[in-house]
Amino acid sequence: MKKLVLPFMFVAIIVGLFEQSKDKPNIYILCGAIAVFMYGMMQLSGKTPSKHQEENEEKDDE
């Protein structure tokens, strides 16, 4: 999944930057690029473990 998310995020960044550089950018394309980028960041950061994950697990066990 990570292999698919990264290219989509880079494409969204490029499309967003290209669209923003126009004289009259299309707001729907910009919103779509931002949504794709934020979804990709959510997917990637969801797999990152918390710093305090072990502490939280110990508290849950008690």
C-alpha cells in the first residue's frame, strides 16, 4: 500500500503547485490535490507507532 500512496502524493503535490501557479487556478482541482495529499499523509502516519505506545499498553493492562 505504501508503494502506491507515495506516487499519488507526489502527483497531487505537482498538480497542486502547477495549478496554483496559474493566473486563475481552478479551486476544485486544488481542493482535490489537497484531499489526496492529506489522505496519503493519514495513511502513512497511521502506521507510525507512537512514542508512548508501550506506556499506554502498560496502563491498559492494569
